[in-house]
Amino acid sequence: MADCFAGANTEIGYRGYLPNILASSDRVFIIKGSPGSGKSTLMKRVAETAESEGHRVDRVFCSADPLSLDAVIVPGLSIAVADGTSPHTMDTPEVGIRDTLIDLGRYLDTGVLAARAAEVRDIVREKKLRYAEAYKFISAAVNASRAAADAVCRSLDREKLERYLDRLYAGHIRSGRKGDVEYRPAAAFTGSGREVADAFPEAETVYEVTRGRGSGSAVLSGLLRRAEAEGEETVVSPSETDSELLNAVYFPGRAVLVCDSRLGFRADRHINMERFIKKDLLRTCSGFVRMAGTLASGLYDSAEERLREAGKLHGILERIYGEAMDFSGIDAEYNRIAAYIRA
């Protein structure tokens, strides 16, 4: 695999992909703990130890704070360490077999926290409100973007596009390598805007979809549809805001990545969507498309502001809980994981 994000802030709220991302790991250490309890720091220490032992480490970043880790994976040892606290949905049906729970809450001084209970509750309430507002703005932005994209897609020469996708898939993507669809989110919408991870460094050929005005999703979904019909092994990167769209599809059998130009990956070849757009039809809706795009941009700016405010509130919670933590206890948890890496 490679670096990616654990989930996405979308029009339907937070959408998590950790269970799928961790599915191939034989042992998963699931960390439970409050903000500021040292979860991300513990994972960073594990990652540094694994790398010092010569192992490759894949980092899974938080979609709210790209400087924070939600998981680290050591593929060569089939070991992963992951944040199992909200909003991550981490079922643990194999505790003691595959999954090992690590509860950092036992190192909290509850007496220190009790003195600030009212303050903590107020901050948590305000943080939830900021996220709720952000998701409303994202929902409105996605609806505006979809309206613009739908208008452009009605201008597509579908038959010409489908013929091109048939040739591209048959000649450059189909490998016969069977497998399930995996998730590897390459981007996240955060309080600092769009963040992109180096999610597909193994790709040997990169096709970049350009000048689509939102119609590029027809290429990604069309190729995925062909791959799924044949059971071709595929890795998808979901959109960072729209739960129904993708921003990249990777085909490991031929090491081919097809991605949206907004990801900014280096490109070997370009798929210029203008060649499939009927310009006379596009002219009839160009004013609407520009207006919807401007509206969506403003709404995303407002969502970004709310996510940034939520991040500041989270930082306050981290400081409060951090003051109540006995971090010496985390050393024992780190040594417990490091033993598996050094074994």
C-alpha cells in the first residue's frame, strides 16, 4: 500500500475506511483513548521503530488533522496500529486472536479532569456544533458541484467516450489479476483545505483526467465498472467530499493509475475531456456551470473555516486531557508493540 487518509469529511458526514484499509493485516493493535492521550505519538514511535528495523511503513493520516496519524501499517510483518476511538468504527470480533486492545484511558488522572468537567463538556458541545455546520456547508457545496457536473455531462458524446474507455481498458488496464476492490483515500478536506497524500507511489503509468469541469467522474466510474465486471483487482480513492464520486482508480495488475487532475500527481498521459464534450451543447449551460462553481467554492470556504474552528477546539481538549495523563504508562504499551516488530 502507501500513505493515505483514514476517511473523508463528506456531504453525509464523516465516512471512514479504516476497516477496509486494515483488512490485510494479521495483527491489529487498536488504541482507545481521549484527545491528547498520546495515540498519534505512540503510532509515530512505532513507525520510527519499524523503519529503523528496515521495514516499510505505510501511514494513514487523520482527515481532520493531516499532521496526526490514525494508523500505521507494517506490511512486511502484517502488523498495524490504529486509532479505535470515535469517529472510527472499529469492530473487534477477534480480540485476542487478531485484534489487541490498548486502553490509554487507564493512565488518566480522573481527579484532574473532574475539576474541569464543565469546561470539557462545553468545548465538546461547541466542537460538535462546528462539525455539524461544516457538514451542512459541504452538503450544499456538493449539491452545487453535482448540478454543474450534471450539466456538463449532458454535453458529453457518450458513445465516443465509451469507445475510448473500451480501448483504454482492453489495451492498458486489463491484466486478468483477480481481487476485491480496496480503498485508499488519497485526499482529505480539512481545516486547511484539500490535503493530498502520496497514495500510489507504485504506479508506473499515470493517466490524468483534465479539463473535465466535473465530467471526469465518467472516466473513473466507467473504468471501475469494467474492472468490477471482470473481477479485476482494483484500488479506489474516494472523493474527499462527495460520497458518490472517486478521485482516482488504481489497477495493480498493470500498475496503472487514472486520477483527477486536482490531486496534482505527476502524469505520464492526459485524458482531455474536451475531446468528448459537444461544445454547442456546453455553450447552452456554460453560465449556469460557472455560477454553480462559484457558489460551491464559497460554500467550501465556509466549511473549511468551520473545520478549522473545530480543530482549534480539539487542540484545547488535547491540552486539557494531556495535563491529566501519566505518559510514562505509554512507554509500556510502546514496548509491547515494539516487541512484535523486533521479534
